[in-house]
Amino acid sequence: ESMSFPVMNFCAMMNETWEESALYDLLAPTKFLFIIFQKSKDGECYFQRVKFWNIPAEDLEEVHRVWQRTVDTLREGVHIWKDASGRNRNNLPKASESRVAHVRPHGRDSTDTAPLPTGGSMTKQCFWLNNSYVAKQIGKE
């Protein structure tokens, strides 16, 4: 599964550097404990193992690029539109744009919004580690 982080404060992000950011402050020094379960053929989940993990420096740099693109987009103005199914879409970084991280909604529902630095508001968002990245990291021994 993709791994989410706390909801971002769009306005606060405008006044911080990468090294001062909440995301860097969480990812850079933290050693995570993954508790890994495996689903059997009969649908039951069984404990498999635990793994301590911290993000490799090169992957942290990739998250930095995603963070910077997010800040740049917030400064320039987030574009929000409805797709053919009527769902809101935006131009923040998607999972397909990075092997490590992306941005997506993290609110209760579409009415759970936060103010944007350029005016208006949008559904609360957060950074996520991509599901394929997490799977690869926990698969390593």
C-alpha cells in the first residue's frame, strides 16, 4: 500500500526550505518499523516479519524533488478541474511522475479543504510514498 504522511499546510510551505519542512523533518531522521503480514490463499493474514527502515539518501533527494515541484505549483497556482466522471483533479505531482513519492488527497471527503496561498481552497492533501516503492523497500532484507 501507499504510505501517507500528515496533511500539508499549503501556506506554511511557502515560507520554509526543504531542510525546514515538515516532510524532511519526518523522513530524514526517522527509523520506521514495518510490521509485515502476508495474505494466504485462504484469505487469512499472517504475521511474516518486522523490518526497521530509514529512507536512503538518494530516495530522500527524490522526495525533495517532489516536494519542490509541489511548492512551485502552489506558488504558481494549483489548477483544479473536473474530469469526465465529475471528480476534482489537480496538477500536483502524481505517482506516475516519481518512483518514490506523490501528492494526493488526505481529507475526510471533498468538503474537507484547506486554504491555498494564492487564494481559494482545495481538498486537504499530503505526501505519500508510492505503493510500488514501499513494496520494494520492505521486500529488501
